[in-house]
Amino acid sequence: MLPQTALEHFAELGERILVRMPGQTDYRRHKQTVSILSEAVQTDQVVEITYRSVWRGERYTAAVHPYGLVYFEGDLYLVGYSDRSRAVRVFKVPRILEARRTATRFRRPTGFSLENLFRSSFGIMQPRGGEIEAVVEFDPSIAAIIEERQWHPSQKLTAGPDGKLVASYRLGNTLEFERWIMSFGPRARVLRPQSLRNTIRDNLLAAAEAYRAHDTP
């Protein structure tokens, strides 16, 4: 739809500006699903989806009131009320095997906000109950990496001893936060709460044991 001059301009930029996104999902295969969901979101129509749950290892069908779509780290997610779960759920679009827009309309909850829903989440997973304060000490070697980004709206940074950096976060779900902290290995240490310290310690020990178990003599 762009004029030829504009296409030529962007073609030239392609040789000077590069955007790299590892692990991309090819959404051309999900074009029809995205179209159906987008229309249902705009018209407040219930959709019936067949979903493949990776963690539970099952497929199921559910009627969903689609409240909106969220684009997060290269993937698209459907957020809506699931009649099956009787609660708001998040569905990863590539795992939706079938989608059908029904003739049934739904009433969108007054004041519902996608931004507020994920405010205390570290990623795309929904909060679970109340918030906790997670406090982490980062090694000086990665302090600059933490400081140069606002990793979460609640992030607060203070200088620690010996050039270390102490960061605090208020979170309603820690699963994605745990994965993030573990990605720094020994350069990040949870100070509190103790339950989060224990979880990350046990996960790292299990990972180390998995490597030891497969080491060849």
C-alpha cells in the first residue's frame, strides 16, 4: 500500500538498521486466528477456542470472553474470561489450535484494564493473590545491566556494600522473576523473602545435579 518511493527508502534503511529477535514465532501461520480474535475483541463477541496447554500436556475447548490482546517479548497473548475456568486467563495465541467467533455477546467488566491486570506481574503471567517484596543483591559486574533498564514499575535501586547493587520489586507472581534471577547465575542473590531464596537455591542445585548426573567419567 506504500508508494514506491517509500518502499525504496525503507529498503535502503534495511542495509543500515538491523533488528534481531531470537526465537521468533512465525505468525503468518496464525493469521486467521489473529484475525478472528481481533474482531471478537472489538465487537465483544464470545469465541470458542481449542487450546493446547504445554505445561499440563492437554488439549481442551473453552468459551472465552476476549478482553484484549497483549504483545509481549515477540509473542501475542489473548486475555479473557474463560467459562471453563470461571476466571480471567491468559492464552498464548500460537497454542490456540482453533478459534471460532460465536454470535453470543458479552459485557466487558466496568473499569477493566489490561495494564492494571499485569501491573504486579514480572511478565505475562497473572498475579496470584497478594504481592510480595523481593529484594535481590547484584554483583558489581552486572550492576550496570540492572541500572540501565526499568525491569519492573516497582523497581527501586540502592547502593550495596563493595559496589554491589540492591534492587527491590513488588510482585504478585514470582515464576518469571525466578527465571530472570537464575539467568544471572551466581551474580544475583535473593536476600528476601526466604521462600524465594529457597526456591531459587533448590532450582540451581537441581540444575547442577542434572549436569553432574550426565558428566562422562
